[in-house]
Amino acid sequence: MKRYALVGAAGYVAPRHMKAIKETGGDLVAALDTSDSVGVIDSHFPDARFFTEFERFDRHIDKMYRAGNGVNYVSICSPNYLHDAHCRFALRSGADAICEKPLVLNPWNLDGLQEMEQHTGRKVYSILQLRLHPAIIALKEKIAQSPADHIFDVDLTYITSRGGWYHVSWKGDESRSGGIATNIGVHFYDMLSFVFGDLQSSVVHQRTSRHSAGYLEFKRARVRWFLSVDRTNLPAHTPEGQTTYRSITVDGDEVEFSGGFTDLHTLSYQDVLGGGGFGLEVVRPAIELVANIRTVDLKPQSGEQHPFAKSNG
């Protein structure tokens, strides 16, 4: 049985990791969060040790490591800007890291983690769940079987409404979350390169604390994209009470991938345990892209604008 520690146990995504650990036959032996609102642990691993101070958590993990019964994996669900440090903690503790997206905020953070991997002999894995989604795998196969000279026209739209709390929390602080494109978009950009090949060019049309938009060219696709956490951007036809709108069209055809998200973390853990998993070099292109989106000069007249961007212009 594999032994796990978890960092960020009170976070939104942590229960998915606990469920994945449970469903893959693992045991969560220790968890950390500065918040003690972690009753969800009882639903999965009621005997797990819990800490609110990193120093005591670190000491506990180190004590087990030196006694020869350390953890095999550290699952990382902490705020984005801490992922890099917590991955290094995992490697130093003799464990592999399984980290939520985005793995890091900047490409040079990957360089440091690569050095740590080489020094410790341990590995860092990123959750890139869309690569395991059946609809995305089917789309990739469809693209691969199409004429090699055909370039697809893609519209990516993702609006996930967030209230005022979002902008007060670390998620609304670009220095800690990486901004909209990084926090809610990085796995979509990874999915696009997974399906359509290497990135050729990128321009950014809009970039605010609430939404961002731009145009990408991949080897096999031209992509207009729009991301937002502002509920006023929801389409007029959005059903009453629905707060999220997610759409990908390829040559005008909708890709239906809204379902099937429930078990993707379990699939991700199974992939890692089976000798697969997505390592540092797999993650690098998407991290480089979101870092560029965060810092590049806006070019509102360059490339095709997403229709939602035009309405926000």
C-alpha cells in the first residue's frame, strides 16, 4: 500500500485527491493546511494526522522518513505560488510529488525542479486531467486521422463565475495565482497542444483581473480563446442558476466534454502508479505559454478576436 501526505487539505480540489488516493488503494497518513476546516478528511482517512503548521508537519514527515516508513507520494493542493516549494519539500522527503495545476508559475521554476529530481532520484508529476478525458482523446485521434494539411478553426470559451471573495483571496492576486490564464486556463492550453501540436504563435487581446482573451496558432489549429470569472460574461441563453459556461468548437462543431470530469483525478493517480504520469517536460510548453500571456504586450488588432472579447472591447 502506497503512503501519502497531502498539502492543502482544506482547498477546493483536495477532496478529489483524497478520493483518488482511496480509490487507488493508498493510505493518507498526514495532511497539512493553515485552515482547520478539514472535516472532509473523515470521509476518506479519519486516522490521518493533521497539522496546521508546516514546521510540525515537516518534522513528522522527516521522522517517518528516517525511521524507514516515509511517504511514497506528497499530493500538493496548496496555492499556486507555493507549488514549487512544496514539490521540492516532497523530493527532499524521499517522495514523489503529485501536484495540481499549474505545476509552477514560471518556466525557470521547472529548471530548479529538474535539478532537484536529478539530485534526489525522485519525480514530480502534474495533474493534467484533460489529457485523460475520453472526449479529448477521441478528438486527438480524429485530428491525427484528418488530412495533414488541414488547419482547424477552434473557439475556446470558459467562464466560471466567482464572487467578490475570489479577488480578495490568493486566487485574485496575480503574484500568487498567476492570473486568470494561469489559474483557470493552463490545463486548456496544455490540452490544445496535446491535440493540435506545437504552439506556433500567441497574441493577447485583453487581460484584466476578471477576464482574458487572445489568439493562438498551433501546428494544426487556429484558436480564439476567452476566459473569465465574471458572471456578466455568461451568454444570455445560460440556464437560470448555471454559473459556468464551457465550450470548445472545432470547425464549428461542439466538442462535448462537460461530463466525465468526476473520476479524472483517480485516472491521473492510476496513470502515475502504473508507470505513466506527466512530468516536467510535458508541462513546460503550457507553463511557458501562460507566463507569456501574463507579461506580453497587448495586441488587440493582431489575429482574430474571440466573439466574447469583441463584446467586452
